[in-house]
Amino acid sequence: MGQSIRAIDIVAPKSFQGNPELIIGSIIVGIGRRGKHLIFKFENGCGMLIHLKMSGQMIICRDDPADCLNDGDDPSGRLYDQNEKYTRVKFKISNGQELLFNDMRRFGFVRVLDQNQMQTLEEDLGLGVEPLEDDFTADHLSKLLKKKPKSLIKPFLLDQSNIAGIGNIYADEALFAAMIAPDRQAGDLSAGEIANLAEVIQEVLEKSLKLGGSSMRMYVQTDGSRGSFLDQANVYGKEGFLCSRCNEGKIVRLKIAGRSSHFCPVCQR
């Protein structure tokens, strides 16, 4: 923060939306997050919304574009080779650094918002409560579930209009911790199950933050290191392995509402 964007090089027009002139030269006064979106706020009241989707990266370069990230080398061995091939947008920062938006799959986007769009951003995003905020309680989750009693619990958790920020990995791990099958209907959950689910969702997310996230293919942290949450996952990516809790069932992978779901058919009911 405190810097401004001097120039924007839009390498891939499909990855960029809005008028870049609205933010060029204006000082960045805030950088935040809402759900899975990054939000840049500028002194002139405009903003920039970024969604990394499946393979997006924000890479900070110093004076030499080959010297990316914050410190040291890239242990994953991936970023340096991909800075040119997968770079979709380049931002020239007033401090001499360059900020790159890389995206191998091109699902992500950068969107410039004018002042009016920034005023209505929260409503336009249509996101639910943040799972690590005080508003996310067992009572709140119960009220949400009662509104959609026929919804299967796994896609319910992934619906960002219900809860903002729970991804496929964390939904699987939370449901395992709560001993709830991913194809249960929301209206079938007991009060005790709902209270437990609300608690373990927060525990799973806090554990992931502590371990640096879940590195899969493109994802690394700002220093180039990989998150280690998946090393301790109980069900995600464990198809065919014996359940670590009951030691009876084998983890299965099932498509539910178009998403892969991993669970133990014995102890998740």
C-alpha cells in the first residue's frame, strides 16, 4: 500500500475487464479479501477485483523481472519458467517493482471497478458470511440450512452465497471431521451435527492457514514455499486408502453436483 500503478500491460485481453485508466496513477490505500476475491482500493475511490480461480498467481518482481517473489528461490521449480508463458497482466508499480498476474488455465480475471461499482461491490458479489468471522456460528449455519433443506450438504458448503471461501478440499475435510456424508440433505442434520460442523469448519480452515494452505500444482506462498495442509489431509486425495479414523472403510471418491468428493463410507453417515 502507499504505492501507485504507473502502467498496466494487458497481455491477454480476455483476462482483464474494465478501464485501466481509472486506477493508473492513483495510490493504493487498501488491499483486502472477500471470499475468494482480492480487492484493491485506490485513493480516488475506484478499485480492482482479482479472482485467481484454479491456477492464478500474483507474483511480485523486483527491478529484474527474473527475480520474482519476495525472498529466495522457488522450491516448486515452476514459477520462473512460467512468468512469460502464463503472464496475463503486468502492473508497473511506482516503487520500481512489477506485479504479475499469471494464470495457466485462464479462468481467473482482473476487473477494474469505478466508484459506483465499489459502492455496490458487497451486494454485487452476493457472498455469504466468512467462516472465520464471529458471525459464523452454529445458529447462523442452522438458519442457512433450514432455508435449503433439500440441498446436499457438500454443494451447500461450496455455494459461496451461503458461506464465502470454503473450497472443495476443505469441504471434504470438514465433513470428514464432522462424520457427515457429503450426500446428506441439509434438512436431515441434527442440531448437534450442525454445531459440530460449524466448529470443525473453522478448525480445518485455521489448520490450513497455519500450514500454509494446500499446494496443488501451481500454488505456492509468497516466498515460493509450498503449503503442507494436504500432507495431513484425511480424505482428500486419499481414494483407496484405509480410513485413518475407523480403520475399516476405504476412502472413496464420488462426483456430487459435478465436484469430486472424498469420504469414508463407514464412519461418515
